[in-house]
Amino acid sequence: MNETERTRLAPEVRQAQVLAAAREVFLRSGLLGTTVKAVADTVGVTETAIYHHFASKEELFRKAVEEPLHRLVTDVRDRMQRLVETPSTSRRALLAAANEVFLGAMVEIAPLLAVTLFGEAERGREFYTTEIWPRLNQAIEALITAGWDLDRADPELATLGFLGVHYGVVMDSVLADEVLDVPGAAAQITTLFEGSIHADAPIPQPTPKRRERLTASHRRPLILQAAREAFLDKGLTGTRMKDIAGRAGLSDAGLYAHFESKDELYQAAVQEPLERLVAHFTDEINLLSSGPDVDRKTLLRRANEQLLACMVELTPLLAVALFSELDKGRVFYREVFLPRLEEATLGMVRGIYGAEAPPDDDLDIVVEAMLGVHFGVALDNLMRGRPVDVPKVAARLSELITLPPAEPGR
């Protein structure tokens, strides 16, 4: 098709074509890594043709990503509310239907949500706080109110847990580039949550652990902290060495005396700490599994505490590693991060089951769901700037999620 033939398209058809291409490029490269030229090349037109329909890259992002995301979230809120208002034979039936509706919607929502939250940190926080969280909260709150005993459950934590487990399962399939079996995964999630509909009284809460703080007098840790803040705020592509030097209170020359390049600093500030945290978590879980025999509920609470503490520390770094450049994030997720964290979590679940553990293939969705629910709580903490009381939240999660029994004879 030549340029003359292309220009004969109706304006609304051309705009839809441009928005589809822009969405594809934004999902691949993020807000900061995308250029109008890249969108034009994907469509097969000139930049001038793009600007004929859209005034700026920001307008493209708003119409290609933020507005569809707003519509999707509003739609799932309305569908969930209608579902709750429909007579159901049991709480479990309501939970099963809600899981399938929400997980199916999250397949479309999650990629758009990822690029919105982490493409530009300040803009992402504002959009999450004003547009995303209120609607998702309304969607899930209706289910929680109908399905859980509110004297025994924390409604906001239940909401975060429900959101986190679905987001975690979907993002695992997105980053692994796999098609999610929505009905099958939804059924597994229902099994995980159904025990909490009649949860026992809250478990006594252990003393919160103190987190170590960076030593302010040590220059290298200051630089690494400044780099993490800069990468989280602007992403890998949008961060300059000058930005990091300014945050650390150094001159450019002072920064280059410690690190030769932005890539070296990214490795030291983000990827290496992530690997150390995962290794530490693995060690803690191994110690937990080899400790004195205790009942399954106590072991689940302790495991939840270890996993949540790990996720609270991991999430700021993980947000940068996975979403500042999606292609690089996929490689890191598949080859470095996920195998080690899944192995540790799988060991944790095996330890809770003991000799009754189902085959590993049957535990895959359990592992993804466990990671997702803890990531959801930690991510909300990050986006809303609120601390997480790890022991208290872990105890509540142990009420919310119950592991299904192993099938007899397996």
C-alpha cells in the first residue's frame, strides 16, 4: 500500500490503527523508552501522520494505555457488583464465579497496569491512587462483604490478597510469554481461598522484626540507594548518571570514581541486591523447613511471614528490574529471579504439607498464587507509601489462604 492509499483511511480507522500500534510499543518499551517514530514505524507511516491525529507522545499514552485501562477496571468493577447481586447457591459458588470473572479481566488489565505503574513512577502512583485502586477496591470489596465473616477478616487485606493473587498469576504468564488457562487457574485459586470463608480466630502475632538501615556515612551504599530511587522514579532508560549524582550529593566525577557506567550501577544497585535477597529468602525457608515439628497452621503463618518480609524488600527493586525495560525484565525474570524464588516457595509449600505433599506439577498454581498475594500487598505498600506490619499481615494472610489437602492415593 502506498502513502496515498494509506491517507484515504477514515480518520477514526487511522486513529484506531495508531492507538493499537502505540499500545504494542508502550507495552514493549515503556513510556520513557517509546518514541513517536517507533509508533510511526510500526504503523508504517511518517511521524507527521501520527502528529496529525495526536499532539504528543503523552496524549498517545493516555489514549492507548490509560483510557483503555480505566474502561477495563470500571467494567470489571461493574461485573463483580452484578455478580454479587445475583443469587448464589453458596459462598463457594460466588467465590468461584468471582475468581473466573476477575482473572479473565486481569489478563487484559495486568499488562496495561504494569506499564502504567512503572513507566513513570510519579505519574503511575497518581493514576493508581485516583483511578485504579478505588475501582478495584469497590470490585473486590463487594465480594469480601458477601463472602467473608468480617469479624474474622481484615477487609482491606482480603482485598489486597485477592488482587495480588490474580495479578501475580497473570503477570507470571505475561512475563513467561505463556497463555493462561483462566478457568483452570481460577478453580485452583478458589480452592486456596475457600477455607478462609470460615477462618479460625486470628493467630497471636509475634514481635515485629527490625529492618536494618543503610549506614549513612558509607559513600557506596549512599550511591546505591540514590541509584535505586532514581531508577524507581524514572526507569532505567530515563535515568541519567547526573540524576544519581545529584541524589547522592556528589559531583559527576565523584560518582564515576565508584562506577564506570549506568549499566554497572544498575547491576550493583538493582540486580545484585535482588539476587542476594532471593538467596537469603531461600536460606530462611530451608531453616524453617528443618526446624522443630509444628502444626500446619503455625508453619504456614511462619512461612507467610518469611515470604512477605522478602517481598516487601524485593518489590521496589523488582518493579525497576521487571518494568523499566520489559524485554530486559523478561530475561531477568525467566533466567535469574523466578527459578530461584519458585524453588524456595515450592520447598516452603512441600514443608507445610510434609509427607502428604501432592506432586510438584499440582503445586505450580499454589506457588504462583502464594507469590502473587504477597506481591500484591507489597506493591500496594510501595505505591501508596505505607509501611507493612509484616507479622500482623502474615497472620491475617494465614487465615485468608488455606492450602488444599492432598488427594488420597497421590
